[in-house]
Amino acid sequence: MCQLMGMSCNNRAATTFSFNGFSARGGLTADHVDGWGIAFYDGHGCRVFQDDQPASESTLAEYVRSHPIKSSVVVAHVRKATQGDVHAANCHPFQREWLGRTWVFAHNGDLRNLQAPKWCQDVPVGTTDSEHAFCILMGRLRHHFKDRQEPPEWLELAPVLSAITSDLAQHGNLNMMLSDGHALFVHCSTQLHQVTRRHPFPHARLVDRDLTLDLGPLNAPTDIMTLLATEPLTLDEPWQALQTGEFCVYVKGQAVWRELNPETKAFAVAVPDPDLQYRASIQAVAT
Amino acid sequence: MCQLMGMSCNNRAATTFSFNGFSARGGLTADHVDGWGIAFYDGHGCRVFQDDQPASESTLAEYVRSHPIKSSVVVAHVRKATQGDVHAANCHPFQREWLGRTWVFAHNGDLRNLQAPKWCQDVPVGTTDSEHAFCILMGRLRHHFKDRQEPPEWLELAPVLSAITSDLAQHGNLNMMLSDGHALFVHCSTQLHQVTRRHPFPHARLVDRDLTLDLGPLNAPTDIMTLLATEPLTLDEPWQALQTGEFCVYVKGQAVWRELNPETKAFAVAVPDPDLQYRASIQAVAT
């Protein structure tokens, strides 16, 4: 499938170290080689870096690995295509503007029989099931808050998004991250882990690369951040697995909403297209 | 104000050489130091690179200068702020999705008394007059083609966009570039130049850097491309100035529509905020 990474922080923080480990899963330690993307929020500003090359080889990923970009919220994705070609238009995170905020969405899973209906104002640019899900999600948000002139805050958004993600998760596995730059909304169908860091900050050791970092000198004593990833990014830290059906909201580095959707079930993971498997194995040999 | 660069090509082409010269105007040969951005289209896929640092110093701009990204349409901008802070949210090109295509917009000029009205579905994320103009433009496109399920092609879009840009240009100077990845739409109020390249391709010499390139070996005999820029990017090529009120459409490297809006006039250029002038002079000293 794919893998996800996210970060929420009460101050702006760089995720260079985490992305170093995460991007190795795009061809080096795992075969998510069909593109990658990362969104960095700085206030209302949102910058998205994407490439349809494997994250472990992409020169743009190397730029992101070696240039710290301080952000309050980060959403990243390495792709293993199940639906949709390997193409820039199919790289996550996808983005749309709503009520003056840029929303981004990244997804891991395989959703079936899901197509953005004609009433949806947001129309997919690419051909993934994920972008269809995002367009449906944004369409339902727009409809629910249709009389608003100002963007609703997370406390109003949380129950609405919890219901929407629960519905979408009936179509297949919906491990997803969504943000408007303020809150980070996540839903887990099968696999998602989180760890919250605060003073005293640990030495962190990456799972995917032979790298250790003392996070103490990089952070102020008041800094609080939560990292999320499909699989834990570091050893020796207390990563917690989210449950099937868990919907969480993180604001300024901390979980502020946690809800379990009992209807959500974990679907068996679809077998990828043999051609794509073949490409992945070629890539694995090549690296 | 700002400066614009654009490219339309019948095959995918890299604009590394042109951007090398253009980005020098972000602090080296001119004082457009308040951020920059460039959008690259590859089919329906659109990747936007942006930074609020001066283009001549930004490490991301250096990445773009040194890594050829082949594209069918390019829209780039270096910013000298007149309205709106120096911030990622205020960097051009802006982008919105409409009917499954990503639209980008970049603007040079100063528009007065222009605010996206409440009926506009697209709402500015940042605080520039340019993004307000873009939201109004997209709102009028959405309204004009409101019964469509499929995106209209350039031949239908051209007269509608010509009328919209003519209206917007009543509020101030509207030198702008707009694209859906297929056509490149431009409007000139005061300053915009174009050159079309085809076989035999020339040796090109940059205005802003001591660089010369033989374009022959880089292009196939059938390649045709048009480059646009606020001021010519190269010496020894037949750059042509667009006229005040000229609205043009370029598809696959060639001008396919040209119209003169007689109501458009050139406004006197506004004097920038003294603080911004000061920052620019500091930058000029620093480089």
C-alpha cells in the first residue's frame, strides 16, 4: 500500500530527521517506490513538495532531507500504487482550498466503489481512490458548514470529520491524515502509530537508517510535538498503535480528541497489480 | 512590483536556463526579493515550488536552477511586495482546482478596491490583491460554465477570460499569467515580452547572468516553444513587447489567440511601502 507520516507541534519544528527515516521506505527499506510528497504548514501558508520518483532516490527528497523546514503541521506520504498510474497528479498529499484555508490529505489503504459524485465541488485531478475520498470528504464539509463565511475550528470539525471518515472507511482501509494547518485529523483502519515528545527530549534512533539524534538541544523545554507514522520511525521511544476505527485530532502537538468508530473494520489488504509488484521488485534490486 | 516568466511548449522542455536568468531578478539584478514561485505542469500533474526568501539566495531556487524539470507549461514569479506581508501564503503562483484541472495564477501589478465577494467559492488564503483577483477570476469562470461536468477547452475559455481580465484591469495594472496545464493565458497592462523559438534554435545569452547556451542540441527539430517574461531574458533574440490591453493564449508553444482590449489602460506604478523599499535596499547591499 503506502505509508504515512505526520507531525503536530506547539512551536514550529523541523522534521528533517524523521523524514530521513521515513523516506527510506520509498525504495530502501520498503518498496513504496511510486512517488512521495510532503506538506509543510507555516501559519496559513502551505508548501507541498512532490515527486513521482522513489523517495529514496529523488533529488527533491534529498533536498527535503537536507534542508530543515520549520513547520507547525506536516503531512507526508510514500506511495505504492494500487489504483492510479505512477504520475505527479497521483502523488499525495492532495490539496484544496476551503474558506481561505489550504487543506491537505494523504491516505494509505485501498477504497472500493468510491467515486466523487457530481454534486462534489472538488473534482479529482488524478485517478486515485484516495483523491476521490478526499473530494467526497471536502464536499461533505462544505455542505455541512455551507452557511459559514469563516472556517470552523477543530472543535466543530472533529465530530463531523469523525462521521465522514467512519463512512468512508466502509469502502476499505482508511488510514489517513488531513489538515487545515491548525489541527491534524487522523483516522486509523489498520496501521498508524503515534508518539508525543516533550521535555526531557530523548536521544532518538531511526528504524530505517543508521542515525541517532539528541533531540534535547534542538527543542525548547516548552516544546511539545506528536509524530505519527504508519510504522514507528524510531527505536527506544514509546510509540503507541492506534486502534481500528480510531479518529484523533492533534492541535499544537497534543491529542485533543479521540473517538472510536465501532463500525470501522480492517479489510484484508488487496494484492497489488502484478505489474506494479514487478516494478517494485525491479526497484528493490536496483537500490 | 514583481516579475513574471512563462513557457508553453509542444513537447516537454526544461526551463533551467531561463529560470537561471529570471531568478537573478530576485535580489541580484533587481530587487524583487519578497519571495518567488514556479509551477511546472506535466500533463494534468502540477507541481509548485515556492519560498518567501529572495530567489537569488533561496536554496530551493538553487535546486530548481540546477535540476531540469521537463514541462509543457511553466508559470513563474519573483515578488516585490506591495500589498500583503512577505510570507509563504503570499507567494505566487496561487493554485485552485476546477473541474478536475489545477489552475495556477501569477500577477504583476497593483490592483485597488478589489476584494473577492462572498459569492466567490474560492477564498484567498493570503492577503494579496493578486489572490483576490485570482479568486474573482475563478468565480466568474465557475459561474459562466456552471452547467459543465467537463473542463472547457481554450477556444471556449479565451473570450470569457479576455472579458474577465479586461474588467480586472480596470482596478490597476494586470500583467498576469494563468494556466490549466493545457493553455497559457496572459494579459498585459504595462510590461510583458514574448519570444517563440523553433528550429534552427539559437545560441541564447542571458541578460541577467554571464551564461550562454546553444539551444540546438537540447531541442528536437519539431520542438516549438514560446517564452514570456516581464523583461526579455536573453540578448540577441527577437523578443516582442505585448501591448497595453493585449490578451493572448498560447497552446503547445504557439500563440493561438490574440485580442486587444481597448478599455485597458496603463496605471502609474504605485510607490512601494517605504519599509519594503528599505528591506529591498538592505538586500541589495547584502548581495
